[in-house]
Amino acid sequence: MSDLTEKRIIFKHIDEAGYSNDIACYQKHGGYENLKKAVMLNPPDIRDEVKKSGLRGRGGAGFSCGLKWSFVDRKSGKPIYLIVNADESEPGTFKDRYIIHQDPHQLIEGTMISCFANDVKQAYIYIRGEFPEGARILEQAIQEARDAGFVGKNICGTEYTCDIFVHRGAGAYICGEETGLIESLEGKRANPRIKPPYFPAVLGLYQCPTIVNNVETLCHVKHIMDMGADEYLKIGTPNNTGTRIFCVSGHVKKPGYYEFACGQVTMGQLLNDVCGGPLEGRQFKAVIPGGSSAKILRFGEKFTIKNKDGTTKEWAVEDIPLDFDSLAAAGTMGGSGGVIVMDDSVNMVDALANINAFYAHESCGQCTPCREGSLWMKKISTRMVHGEARPEDGELIKNVADQIAGRTICAFGEACSWPTQSFVAKFGDEFKSYADAKKHKPADALELV
Amino acid sequence: MNLKPETLTRIDEVITHYPEKRSGTLPLLHLIQEDVGHISDKAIEWIAEKLEIEPINVFEVVTFYPMFRREPIGRRHIKVCRTLPCALAGGYKTCSKFEQEFNTHRGEVSPDGEVTVEFVECLASCGTAPVVLIDETLHENVTEAKAKEISDQIKAEAANRG
């Protein structure tokens, strides 16, 4: 049996007795030593180190952080901005909340190292509106760091100057999309921008080169600075380096957050051994592995996976190693690390109706397929639950989803269609027989929509 | 606009955070809503003038973001998370309990003006579902029983206030 001990790097001090979120405590634990080290280096060297580390973005897409930084237009003569994406809003994800509340200086140090590495003079932390306390904690922490010379003018006594401001969102999921976030920071509706030509690295905030990174990603930069890319590369597996924070919710005995090296544990180990297995008398039915937009996995299904040498192997859901590439090979994604578990008490039509209500509420309304389609999907699945359900509804709703993905400006089109496509593909029978199932629904059945 | 002096100070400070004034739209809306309780037509015009933009630029932002409201709400704002992980843990029952306790419906102000109960989307604390955000405080693992306790406490505070 492989090692099931958590490897805590980012969450090392989360919920640690006696650890507080002030700068004194942070510095007592070696805080800001890496920023001091960084400002003595050449920015391109830090960028190379991050590229070499293989760090992939923790917000959802898993895109290479070093590569993202390499796209920045450094010749335009315009200021370069860095925005911390703290809009954490993918259902099932709750890692950034703990970092912001309990270890804000870790984020600030990672941000400042990244700013220095990219010649950034102004950074913003875009924090979701539903974190009012988090916003206050961050502002307080930034002020402490400013007073100590780690943010603002002449950082660590050098010529380098860079400030950070906190900017609060106001309840719109789409602000997690980086160009929607930029529009929002400019004071507008968060309609994502057409790409290309407006890749933020070239034309972002105020039409200037802009880097947008997730909270957890920037925290990793601090640790890459600390241990060096060579050591960091040893954590996880090739192309899936570092640790991941898994946020487990739903029907397990011990929901919560767990940090492991990428690929260190399988889905089965995470849910059965780490999270204590299903609730008493229940069995696992399905799991969404990377936030609610990730395609669902059905317990009992098998995946045929190609090995590098051309041979194949078979995986059950429990066998999938939790890293970006393995989850992609199983037809889903690691996404934001939000693992939502459902047991056999859940009817999948009910669960999909809940998810569809979310995406219909959150579509920005800019592209017709998404604006209309997400609403139709919600209406059909809600009608199935609260009105008349027809055997052909599953096919109908999937047909709507098929016409959204790939036809929108931003990835929300995919995010809202993947649940419907995967639920219907894997639980088609439940959609066909829902009218019947409703007749036998116990009075105390879980209400999901 | 009758804003508190500290709100005005914070407004003038926050505008300096951005190279373009229009970026102050969301921060100003938050500050004014925290001060006055909701965003009136007057507030929209006031912000537009302050940021040198058109009132429609502010109005379209108010209508886009769920957290901004055009009407006053109850003294306390109870936001129950509706999204899947909370729903799997009984979030719908939690919401109904609050509605029942305050004799109100989702999205409405209770008859005594004390609370507004609302269903909102994911509050990003799925590991401690179901969760409820009351004003600015997050309450975790809010079962029906806990919802009752919290309701009783709110009622007691209201009674003490007279």
C-alpha cells in the first residue's frame, strides 16, 4: 500500500494550534525569507526556475504557470499587472478560503516573488464578494507587510517597488474566468473577452500585459523559491509536479481538505482510506473529481488506459491516480481539486437539476448558446423533478448541451454542458425511468432542487 | 446622498487604488451599500458623477452582480448556500427552517422586518456543509437544529433591542 500520509506544503500551518495569521507569527516560521532571497536574483532566473518546476495552474485548467508567464509582452513599454484570482467559486472548492483566513502572508509572499519575477509594479487581489472577512484579513496582512517593507516602496531595502490592493467581487461566478475578472476589475459587467487577440498576457487589465494566477498557484511559487525547482520536481509525478489540495465534500464520513503530492493517492484511497469511506449503510455511486463542471465518474465503470509502451491497462474509478493527466485519461479533469461525492441515496436527475440551476444562474448572458442553453437545461431538468418527466428528456437535454460546448467565447460553455453530457451518458437509465422512480420516492428523500 | 464621513473618506481613498476611475465602481457600490443598505437611483447617479462615467455604466453593473440590491432588506441577512455540496448535506431543509422560523419566504423581508432569508450559490465552504452566511459571519454545519438555535438567538437579540 502506498504512503497515505498527507504531504502538507501549502496547508502546512492550516488549523495548526498556536499559528496565527499575523506577520510576527509568519516570520517566526521563516516567512518572507524567500522574498528577501528573490529580490537579490535576476527576474528572468526566477521565471526559468518556475518554468523548470513544471508548476501547473491550480485554478482549473492546469495550464503551465511558467509558460503563462513567458507569454507576457515585456517590450510594449506598458506597465505589467498581476492579478491574484481569489474568486474561488467553482462548487466543491474551498481551499483558498483557508489560505486567505489562516495564512494570508504565504499568499502575499508568493505574490510578491511572482511580481518581482515579472517586473510587476502593481498587483490586485480579486477576492470574491462572499469573503468579506477574508478581504479584511488580507487588507490587514498587506498593511503589516507594507509596514515591514515587504510590499510597497523599496521592498527589502532594494529599488524594487510594488503595491498590492484588494478588490472585492460581488457574487458572480464568471469573474473566475480571467478575462471576465479583468473586465470586472475595470468596473464593468464581467463579460469574458474574445480570444484572440486579447490574451491577457499581451492585452489585459487597462489593455496592458497582465498575469492572472490562482491563490494556490502563487503559494506554490514561494515554495519553489524555497526548495528550488530540482527539489520541487521530485514531488509528484513527471508533468504533474508539486502537491494538490483536495477539497472533499458530499457523502463521505470525513469531508474536508487534504494535501497530497500529485498522483500520490488514488481516488479509492482518498475516499475510502483518507475520508473514511461512505456513510453508514451506504455505497458510493458517483464522484465529480474537480469542481462541479468536471465530468462525473460512475462507480463501477471501467477505463481502458494506454500505457506509454503501447500496451493497455484497465482502471476502475477507485484506481485512478489523482493527478492532472490520469484524470484527463479517464475522460474528466483535476480542475480545481473539488471532489464532490454522491452515494446511492442520490438520484442523478435531482443532482443534475441542482447543478443546472447553478450554471443557468451564473451564465453572463453574452453568448446565445450559453445564455439560452443553460436556462433550457435548467428548465428541462427542473420540470423532470417538479413536473412531468418523459423518457426522452435525457436525450433532449444532452442535445441542448451538445450545442453549447465549443460555441461560446469562454470556457463556461463547456463548464455548463459537461455535467449534462456526462450525467446522461453514464446514468441514462435514470433519466429514462425517472417518472417511475418519482412514484416510489420516499417522503424524506433528499431535496436537491 | 447622505453618507457617513468615514464612508466618504474610504471612497476617496479607494479611488486612488486604480489608474482609471471607473475601476472604483464595484468598491463604491460595496461601500455605499454597507452604509445605506441598498443601491438607490440617487446612489447610481452619485457614483457616476464621482467616477466621471454615465449612470448607465453603474446601473448595468448593479444589475449584473447578485450581491448588489435595489431594495432595502431585513435587519439581518441570512444567506443559505443552495449549491450541490450543501444540498447533499440538507441545505434545502436548512433554508426552509429559517423561512419557517421567521414566517417568511426566500427573497422576501420577514413581516417584522428582522431578516431577509435568501438562497445563494456556492459560498466555498463545502467541507462543512450546509453553510449559511449571516451578514458577514459564516456558520458551518447548519443542520435544521442549528438553524433553530441561530434563529432563536436572532429573535432574542431583536427582543433585547426592543
